[in-house]
Amino acid sequence: MGEFKVHRVRFFDYMPTAIRAMAFNAHTERLALARMDGSVEIFNFTDHYFQEKVIPGKDSRSIESLCWVGGRLFSAGLNGEIAEYDLENLRPKYSLEAYGGPIWTIISNTQGTQLAIGCEDGTVKLFEVLEEHIQFERNLDRQKGRIISLSWHPSGTHIAAGMMDMIRVFDVPTGHAVQRLLVDRGFGGSKSRETVVWSVAFLSDHTVVSGDSAGKVQVWDGHTGTLVKTHLVTKWDVLALSVSKDESSVVAGTSEGTVIQFQFIAPTLHQQQGKEWVRTRTFKNHTHDVRALAEIETAIVSGGMDTHLVVRPLLEKFDEKSHASGLRKIHFPHRNLVSCAKKVGLLLFQFPGQLELWRLGDSDGHGKPGDRLPLERMPEKLLLLKRKGEDHICCSALSSCGGWLAYSTVSCVRIYRLQTDNNNISITKVSKLPKALHSAHQLCFSSDSSKMFAASSQSSVLVIALTQSECKYVHTLKPKSGSRQPIHLMTTSVDGKWLAAANSDCEIHVYNLQKLKLHCIVPVYGSCPSAMGIHPTTNNLTVVHADQQVNTIISQLYLLQDWSRKLQKQGLHNVWLDRDTPVTHVTFNSKNPNQVVLHDMHMFCIIDQSLPLPDQKTQFYNQMTLRSLSEQERPSHLHAFKICKTFQDLLCVSLLDDQSLVVVERPLLAITSQLPAPVRQKKFAT
Amino acid sequence: MAALYEEFTLCGLVQTQNASDSPIQGIERDGDSDHAVVTDSTRSVTLYKVSDQKPLGSWTVKQGQLLTCPAVFNFQTKEYVVVSDNKVIRVWKDEDLNLDKAFKATVTADVWRVHSAPGGEPVVLFQRGAVRFLDSLLSAPQQPIEDVLSEEEVIRWSTNIVAEEQHFVLFTTEQKGECCLYVQRLNPNTLQKYRLEREDSGASPLSFSASLRDKHLNLLYLYPNGCVYQSVVAARGYVGLEGVQALPRSLRLRLAVGEGELGAASAVALDEAHVAVVGVPHPSARTGKDFLCIWNTNFQTLQAGILRNWRKLFVPHGKALSVIPYDCQNHPSGRISIKCNCSQGNVKLGVNCVQPQPHQTGPVDEVQREVEALVSRGDAQDLQLSVGQLACHLVARSQAETAFYTPVALAQLVQTQFLCHSVCPGLLLLSLEHKDYFLCQLCLQLFPDIPEVVTCACLKTFISNEVLQTPYSDNFLLPHLKDLDTQQVILFLQYLQFVYLKYSQDVYTQTPGLRSPTMTQIIDWVCLLLDAHFTVLVMAPDAKGLLSNLQSFVKSQVKLFSELGKIESSLQELHKMKLSKDISQYSIEVIELF
């Protein structure tokens, strides 16, 4: 296929923040995940754990706990506020002050009619869930000492509350505390320290399970208030508990990074009576605190200080090895944080709080494969642009000529004019923006930089015309489907004629930009698009879905292209389908119309549509084999998927106009090295 | 001295209808001495790799055509040349598969032979005696060819000699019982004719062989009565002499033919000293046996079939073409007679050399001179045997005459490195007897095969670096070590301890050139000595200190090694670790996708 000059970039210091809380919605099979920076991510567990939505964080927001009520998502945090999220516009819908000081936890009853929060001031506050709002209902009996954790009995009549050195059981109708379960302190030096009950779980049979800062998982009888069993599982803290739906299993996350499973089983075989909670398995997929935990039907989902989300399938729930039975680690967001100005070799890195603009280095040298070329010019950070306000940046874009830069938060959009000549760079903020342009889920520029497109509410796209002096609202492109979901992908054709936008309903709308009209809706495929691109010469739309399917659609006819039809008929290679990270970027080789460049976290792939498709018996990763073959033997072993795994932990792979590749790596090791030392962080009240 | 090596069969032969005809027309060498081009008597040419006894290629002319002269290899163009049906010259290369498609040219007269030799152009000899270079002939195949011979004169034998810019074609003719030798010099072309002396019986020679030696052409020829004559023609001179000259001859060898006459025989001069003769019947054996003899002063081979080629004799006999490699050495001393019956029992060979030498009787300095002369000759092949021979003689004489001992000569012989213990078993013991430690050391150093008993004998007399390094096998050494007495053992152990400590202290300061035993060798010897004498040493009061020293030494070593063992695995891990490339924040790399 040939040689490529590769710009191997490692200066994007992307640093994900720690996972603080998670809540799994068993009904919709969505996992909501809150990070320390106040951002919330929604993962679709029915669609290959695809990160469907991201609600950007905010400086003043802190989330301690998440809670689903039906399809509604609530959070509460140490800022003392309860917030409900607008999952269609990806922003908090409203937030209200609970007046109880910092809030440690939020839960709902099984009926979904009430919320309860645990406050620093020792109160458990109940809120009524209304159609569009929540309303404060009453306080339960105020206690001395903060309420750290809560668990509602499935019947709704009782609430267990984890506090300092004790657990209280409240009778909800009366609001009185009916039981006081005293939790022992740790041994030795830690005896003088209060024990924090980090997590409680209230089971149907009135068993209360608690996890505390003394490293114990304790089982209590909620009726009598007596301790049934103590499992000392760690020298450090037990931070999180999660109960399976059938209440046969409880998992506990510790500061050591382990997840320990307890199962309610009879101690001897073939004995139905006398079941007890027995410690069974230990999983270690984290290096740091496991702060958030969810035991779902077939897997244990965990996250914590070390920032990555782990889905650990419970193998006994699977009959055979399959895609779903593999361990999943999600390190990087499933969207682009890097924009690339292909014509001029500029890179824009998006951080929550700032943007960085870099110019790639240069080399005149030539080398043979495997060589590192001497650098003629070092890469250069041209610009550091800090956002204004408290809201974090949710999207950004750089025009392909490098002349325009834009970003958006939930509250504002900003557009900048960039001028770079030689070593000088000047940046001018475009001052007057159209009123309609107040926030965007996605931004992109047309390839000639004359227009900007902003994904707005209800899957609509604003078309903005850019000139040297001003920027003008042109039109709003609206989908016919009436979808209210946000657009998470947007791409334009090189000739400026087409715009494709994909939303979380898996719909892809193709708009004709000359007529400013909807051209077509691409037939909906069951899996969410994770990346797409429009071919520079044929204008065919290539879409890669979360389930790894690759479809190419002929733009004019919205039919599957022959190649794609063949691919569908034959099926993708199992090795391709078994990859566990989604493709996040599609780009094309302008010099060779047959070549499509894709990448996920662990590889990049050049698909050459002129070559035969690999069947299941073909060796899929065949680059090493091909390298060892002679020139004559090679052609018979070629297939369409050319995969390079030389570069790892990829955030972006793009093909510049000069045919050189840009590979942005963020080694996980570099992320790990920035984490605090493992084992227990000092935390309030410990 | 000449030695024949074991024969091997190159290929089977198909008997022709006429048993007296050889099924082989000729054997010529290819580019190197390991390839032979064998032309059979009818239609095919086969190229063999001799050492592998394996055909590499074969070419055949069409049915109805006949090869009339052996194929030769043109060393200049790397082509093969053969003549079919007397007039058609065919030239082809290795890679040509079909002889019919190869180049061919038809000439105007019948060809007798094509001759080719390294360093010279191939020459075509016509049946009527004319000679042409192959090249010039092929450039104009239809050129007229003159008749040199008279009408009834026929060529019996021919050869081609190329040496030092001189090129000769020799051929003998026969006409009414009269034999003539023609010497055709090429460049410039001159032809000289000699008449061979008539043998009393009137018979014609059975075989000819010619060689160029000392600017003289030597012609060797064998008559059925067993006489081998040699005639010498100067390579230069006589130019311009017209007419037929008589060729003087001298008798080189008279084979004992007995009553009968040789049916078929061939004689070949191997060098000035040796003649190989092959013939039927064997002169001194029963009739019907063919034989191969190598005679000193001359060396000959048999009939149409013996071909001397590049230190290999090719002998077609019975149903096989055999190859017998030989070595021919100009060693004057041997009274060696090698006789061996080859596998089929029908080839015999003998080597006879007789000459008295000074080392058998002469004084020491004369012997010394002889040895020096021998050693300085420096032909490795040659020396191997003669050195062994000479050393044996010297040792035997020294053992016989107590006053006779030649340390310098013996040392010189040992230093040639052609000697080993088994060749001259008495040498090391002799040197020990004479307390000639220098020679002892030298032998220990250079002999690879000293028996354990001798090693121990050396140990009793002296201790050295050298003894420790002699190869040995535990099982054989142990019983001999037991012969040492306690004092010797203690001394030896002390010595070993000293050497070990010395080396372990200055492992890095050892002079590189110095031969020194390795640590393992020293430890092995200590172990062996202790094994052999442990009970005695435990009882001996003066060994006590030494033994406890050794014990504490072993203890510390064991500890050291266990510690080393502990870090070994970690070090191995380090070794296994891939050298991770230092990847900086930014680089431009070149990759290749296939």
C-alpha cells in the first residue's frame, strides 16, 4: 500500500477526571456516570456500552450521587443543590437548594414518587417527584451528625441511613428513627477515628448491609437492629455497595481498587435453608478507590479515582464466550477532542477549561519504514484559549484552513478569527453573534470555511455564514422526524453541498446545503453512529456504528454502495467485530478514492475498497505476515482492512492534505502517572 | 608415498555387446575437480558431482546419431563440446535441456577428438591429423581441412597439454606396425614427428601417457609384455627440424607378466616418482583378475579406461565406473607397503618405497639437520605422515640407544602440530624419562588425545598449568589418580588452591595471551583429587588445615552461588525486557502498510 509519514503527537495532556458516582437504569439499560468535574455521561448498555451523551461539567457543580426516576436523572452534591438533567439538551434542567448543607446522597423509592437526600446537617429530606419538577415534602427526624448514605426499603416504608459510627433506620410515614445500629471503629490507631458508613443497602427481608471506613462489610437484621455478620475486607475503606436486582449478591468497592462480591448462599451444597452472606469473589480492575459501583444483570460496573469505567461480566451468566462476555474498560470519551486543520497542519485540543492550538513540526528528511526523521521544526503551541464562565467546554471546531476556531459551552458559543503568518498569530473574537446561536452540541465548518454549522436543540442545525467582518445567521435545518435527541456527529462534504448529522436516536439526516433542505434520512440502523464522513470525490457517506458495522451510503440515492452491500452480505470479520472500542473518526485519502481511514483507541485502519474483503478464515491482522512475504507472494494475501497497531491509546488519527498521518496518542501510563498515589485519599470525615 | 583412498562407485555401466569395448568413451573434468563429464559409448553425456556420486545433468542425441568423441568442458566459455557422427560439433551450456536445440556446426572432415584443458582454448584434432582451435573452426566450419597423415596411418591416442603459455597436442599413430608420435605446438604452429622404437615382439603399445615436466614432454608407454618405457621430448627447441626423428626411450618398469601378455592395460605417470598401472590379467595373480598398482618412481593405470583426473582415478571395471581418490607424496623415507583389496576384490594396489635415511643411523646434529629440512619444506599434506614417521623413528632410536636424545628435533616435530599422542605414543613418556619438561609441556599443550594414565604420570613428576587443561574423562582418570601418594596429593591440592585464589582475585588482570586453566577446570580437579583420596586425606594430620580451608572456601562459594541464583531470574527478566524506545512528546516517523 505504501509508506506514510506519521506525526506522532503526545503533547495533548488530556486528563479525564475521577468517577464519583453512577446509577444504572435497568429499564432503559442506560448507565449514568458522574465525574469529579461535575460532568455526567450516559452509556447505552444495549448498544455496546456506547457513550451516548455527555453533559458538560461546571466549576461550581459537584456531584456526590446520581439517581434515576423513570427516565429522569437527578443528582445531588456538596454544593447543597439537587439538579435534574435535560437529557435532550444535555444540560441541567433546573437545580434547587435543599437547605441542609452539603448533600451526600440522593435516592428514590421504587415507586418513583419520592426522592430522599442525606444532608450534612443530619437531616434526611424527602422530595415529591412531580411531572416537571420536584417539591420539598418534609424532613425525617433530624439526627446528630451527617447523613452519608441512604437506602430505601423496597416497600417504601423504611429508609436506612449510614452516618458516623452508626446506621439509623427510619420509619418513613412517621419520620421517626426506629433502629440505631452501632458500627464498630477500626482497630489500633484508627480507634480514635469515627467510622464513616459510606454505603448502606436495605434488602427486602429487612437485612441491612453496610460498608464503612474501617474496612468492614456488615450484615444487620433491620427488624431487631442486631449485627448478623462482619466481613473485614480491607485495611482501608469500603466505599460503595451495590445489590443485584434479585438481592442474591452484593458487591463492595474498596479503596484498594478491589471489588468484592458477597453472595447469599447456603454454606453447604444442596441445602436450601440457612442461607447466609458469604464472601465469594474479588475483582481487581482498578488501582485506586472504587467510588461508584453497579451490579447489573450480567456484569459488575465499577469506576473510581483511576478514571476508567470497567464493565466486568459475570461469566456464570453467559453460556458461551461472546462479545458481551469480555471485560470492557472505557478510558477515553467516544467522541473527538481533537480537531485537525488538514490544509495547514494545525491541531486543536479540547480540554474542559481551555483550548490549545498547536502547529505540527516538520521534517525535510526521508527515511525508510521504522525510521524516525530528524526534526526540522519543532511543534509549537500557538494558542492557549481559556473559556469564560463556569461552564465547561462541550464542543469545539477548527476550520480546515486554520482560519476559524469556535467552541461552545451550554451557555454560550464563541467564534474566533485566527491569523497566522510566519511566527505571529493573532486572534480576534467575532463579537456579534446571531441570537439564535446560544449553545451547540456540535460545531463544524464547511471545507471552504465560508460557513459554520452548529447543532442545536431538537436535532436542528443552524447555518451561519462567515465573512471577514461578521457572521450571519442563514438558516435552521430541521429534521422531519421530529426527534428531540441531540446531534452528536456532524460532517460536511468537501464540495460544500452536503451536511450529514447524526443524533442519539441513531438517525442520520443528510441536508442539501445549496437548497438548504433536508435531502434524506439514512435508513435507521440499530446501533448508534460513532463516526462518519463524506467522501471528498464521490460524496458517499461512510458511517461506522457502535457495533463496529461499517456502512457506506451513496449520497444521491441514499442506497448502500456496492462495496458496502457486499460487506453486509459477507459480514465483517469477527476480529473486527470483537474490538471493544468504537471507531471515533472517519477520514479519506483525497489522492486515492478507495481509501478510508478509521481509528479506535487501539488501532487505525485504512480500508482499501479495491481489495477483496477478508472472510472469517483470513488472518485479519496480517501486516506482519505481509511484511515477511516476498513482493510476488504479497498480492494473494492482501485484504481490504489494513490495520496498524503501532500506535496505541489513540485520541485522533487524521490524514493531512500532504498525505502525512497525524496520530494523537495519550498513553494510559501518562494518565496513571498523574493520579495520586494509590491506596486511600484523605477524604472529609475520615 | 602414494595413498589410495577407499573407492566409490560413481555410476553403473551398461555392458556393450563387445565386452572388450569400454562402455565409457571418456571422462573429462568440468569447472572444478568435483564434477566429471562422462560420455558413454553411444549417445549420452552425463554430468556428475563426484563427491555426491550424483548426476547433475544428462544430455542425449537423437536415436540414430552417435557420439564419436568424449564431451569436453570449455573452461573459457563454460560450455560443453561434443562431436556426433564424426562431423557435427555441438556446443551447449548447463542450462540447455535439449542437445538437439543446442548450437551445432558441421565440419568438412572427420573429427578424432576435441581436447580441452584449463587455461587453454579447446582444440579439435581431425582424424587425418589436422589441428584447429575450436573457435576458429566454428567461425568457419566449412573451411578445408588438410591431411597430415598418410593414407593408412591411423591415430591411436592423443592428448592435449597446456602449460605456461605453451599449448601442445600430442598424438600417436600406427601404420603397418610402426608407431609415430606427433607433437603439434600451437602458437606458433609447428609439427614434429617422431618414430617410436620397435619392440622386439613387434607389438604396439597398449597405452600412452604424457606429461610436461621441467620443460620436457614425458611420454610413458606400456607394451603388452609389461615393459613401461619413457621418452623425453624437449618442449622447446628442435623447431625447424624437418622429417621424422627417432625417439630414444628408457625402460622405467618391467611388470612381471608371467607367461601371458597383458590383454588390456594402462599406465599413467602420476608424478616423476609414481606410475599407476591397471591391467588384465594381474601380472602375478590368477588370470581374469584386473588390477591397479601404484609403483614408486612411476604410477600407472589401465587401458582405455584409466583416467587420471585431479587426484582421482576413474576406473571403469565390471559394471561400474569407480572413482578412487589418491594422494601422492614425495616422501623419500617410507618403507611402507599398503595393500588393500577393494570391495569387489578385483582391484589391488601396492605402494613400495625403499630408501635408507640418515635418521636411522646418523649422529644427533645430522638428524637435527634432516628434521629442519623436513619441517621447513612446509607442505602440510606432505608433512602429516612424514613427521609422524620420523618422530616414531627418533623415539624408537632414543629408546634403544640411551645416549641418543634429540630434544630440539622432537620439539620441532611437535610444534608442527601434525603429531598427536596416538601417532607416537612413546614421545611423551620419553620426554618424561629425560625430564625434558619443556617438551612435556609442549606435548600436553598440543596433543589432543593424551590418555589419563599418562596425564597422571606427568602429574607425579611435575605440576603445571598445562596438565589441568589436558582433556580427560573422570571415569578413566580416577583410578590413575589413586596412584599418587599423599604428599603429592596435598601438594597438588595446595597448588590448585593457590591457583584458584590467584585467579579469583585477579580475574580481570590476567594476561590475555597466557594459557591458564578456567575456574571450572581447577574445581573439577580439586573434586577429582578429593574423590580419589578423601579417606587418606582425612587421616593425614598435615592435610587437616588444607581440608578445613577448602571446606570454608566451598561454603562461601555455595553462599555466593545461591545469592547469584536469586538475582539470576531478575537479571533474566531484564534481559527479556524489550528495549522500549524512548518516545518523546513528538516525533515524525515513517511507517509502511502493505
